[in-house]
Amino acid sequence: MQTVRVNLAERSYDVLVANGLLSQAGQHIAALTPQPRRIAIISDATVAGHHGEALASSLKIAGFKSSLHVVPAGEASKSLANAGSLCSEMIRAGHDRHSMVVALGGGVVGDLAGFVAAVFYRGVPFVQIPTTIVSQVDSSVGGKTGVNAPEGKNLIGAFHQPVLVLVDPEILRTLPDREYREGFAEAIKHAAIRDAAMLEDLAALDPASRDIPAALLARNIAIKARIVEADETETLDIRALLNFGHTIGHGIEAAVPYGQLLHGEAISLGMRAALDLSIRHAGLPEGDAETILGLLEKFALPLVLDDDIPTERIMEKLASDKKFVAGSVRFVILTQAGEARVRLDLTPENLREAVERLRMPLSTWDR
Ligand SMILES: NC(=O)c1ccc[n+]([C@@H]2O[C@H](COP(=O)([O-])OP(=O)(O)OC[C@H]3O[C@@H](n4cnc5c(N)ncnc54)[C@H](O)[C@@H]3O)[C@@H](O)[C@H]2O)c1
Ligand SMILES: [Zn+2]
């Protein structure tokens, strides 16, 4: 078993990574909380169908009483209305401030359940059992919880750290292929900003196999954990480094009809643009950029922007992004593979040009 400790004073917790952890969830949760505690499992319909039973029976064996609360799969479930309904359902199921929330699902469930845990009876402990790569290497660690507003994504939320995160690589076997591949965008991002040596480990993976080494997941989680420890609430520029590829990526994600591009796919395009800007404005060696692009290609992530997506629309979405402060953007660039910096001097015009260059085939990308 791999253990990554997230050190945040009295909010510290462990992330455990091992095959088969789902069916041992009960005993690991029992080890850190006095019994009897009631547990509200929050999941989505797809994940609950695959893995709900295994979790519920593991909790039962460990002596917990649990109730299952299911939302439809998909981003639309991350709403304030659903958070309210879940709180009401939990009250009716007999939960109170001594209860605990367990999130079983991808980032949508983790963010929603974490937010419910943050506000239910003014806050109850919660455990994350992430079931996608995105949630295993990224969203389940760090304590950002929340829901979407009609006006934009993740605009309503709270920092609420989990008390335990259980990462079971075997859970990924049921993940659809496209969602599996998109998750590698965040792993490649971690390597790009903090761990150039991990680029080689990612290159050695067979994208068709579902056997991700627990050590590779743990290494990704440790990168996220160290950054969160240094800047828990994103008040310094350190946590902002995790936004590599996300400024233009979010603009593209918001500019296309919902569902056309998965988050990791949009971020792949955003990383190509950020690499291009890094070469032009920060001296990133072209070879480093090519290594990173090669990995994105290996996981069949998109790197060329469709002509149907107008640059103007992307720029409009970009301007309304949280990262655009008073007309200047905090843009994350690489000086070399594994070394990221926040830059404040890139202009909207620089970004527009980079978006335009995303339409060129990869072979001419740096011309
Ligand atoms: N809090 C953070 O720091 C943070 C960081 C990154 C992303 N996020 C959020 O995470 C969300 C995206 O998360 P996601 O990419 O995990 O998507 P998701 O939670 O929507 O899951 C993707 C799809 O895969 C299905 N699924 C999940 N696990 C499965 C499994 N093991 N087997 C079969 N199907 C499975 C889900 O039902 C869903 O349809 C976004 O809302 C984003 O804002 C949050
Ligand atoms: Zn992301």
C-alpha cells in the first residue's frame, strides 16, 4: 500500500493507494472514527451501479449503518439544488452532526458531496473514494468543494478537506475509454509542472491497459499534495501552478456546446497553447515541449483546434474566467519540463495568437 500524507496541521489526512481498497473501505474508515457513526454514501447512478454494493457491504462488515444517496451521472448534478436535496434526504434518513459523508464517484460527486459535507450541520467529516483518474490524481485531494452556478462553473463552494482518501486503481476498470484517457491530461500536467522524470513513466504506460501502477498514482497525488500544503487556499501563486493549460483550456471548454469536449480534452489543447507561449516567451526548449505533446498524442488527446470553434468566442469566455484579474491574466508557463512559473505580462493578444496557432497541424505548430 502507498500512503501519501497531506500535512495541513489539524486538517491533515492520508491518501491510501492500493488495489482492492474499495472492499476494505469500512475497516480504514473505522480506524479513524469512533463507532457507531452513521455514514451517508453519495454517488452517481453509474458509479453506484458498478461499485455501490461493494462499498455498502464493506461499511456494514465494519459495523457502520449507511444510507445511499444517488444523483444522475454528469456535470449537471453539481448544483445547489442537488446539494439542498441531498441535505434534506440525509436529515430524513436520520443523519445529524455525528454522521459522516463518503463520496463514491468522479470529480462531480466528490465536489458535490464535499460541499454537502461542508455545510451539513455546519460541517461533518468526509471521505473521498475517487473513481476516475481525474478525481484520483487531482480533485479528491486539496479540499476544494463546490457546485456550479447557472452563471459559471464552481462559483459556489467551500474549502473542506477530507479526513481520508481511498484510491483503488482497480475501480478504473469500469471507466469508459474516453474518460480513462482524458484523465491522463492531468497526470501529464503534473509531470510538466513539477516532475520531468515522470514524463518517462507515463511514456512507458500502455494506454490500452487498465493496469496503472499504484506508485504512479501516488506520485501524482504527492505532487498535488505538496502544492496544496504550500498554498492551501490558493492565496499565493503556488497552487495556481496547477492551472497549467487551464486558462486557454477553460476558454475552449466553455466555448463549445456542453459535452463536445471533456475537461481533459480541452486541457490538452490548452497545454499545447501554453507550451507554444512558453517557447516564445519563456525560453522553453522545443524538445521539452515535444516530449509533452508526444504524451498527449499517445493518450489520443486532441491537439488541433476545430475550425468550428471561433477564436472570439474562446476569448470572450477567457475574459470572464476567474483567473483574468483586471484585464491581466495570471498565466502559467514552463521554463523547462518540470519547472512552471506564473507570468503576469502575457497580453490577451498573445493568448489570441496562441489560440489561432492551435488550428495548425502539429507538424507546423512551432513555426
Ligand atoms: N475540486 C477540485 O480540485 C477539482 C479538480 C479537478 C476537477 N474538478 C471537478 O471534477 C469534475 C470532473 O470530474 P470527473 O472527470 O471525474 O468526471 P465525472 O465525475 O463526471 O465522471 C465522469 C463520468 O464517468 C462515470 N464514472 C466515474 N467513475 C466511473 C467508474 N469507475 N466506472 C464507470 N463509470 C464511471 C461517471 O458516472 C461520469 O459519467 C468537474 O466538475 C470539475 O470541476 C474538481
Ligand atoms: Zn483540470
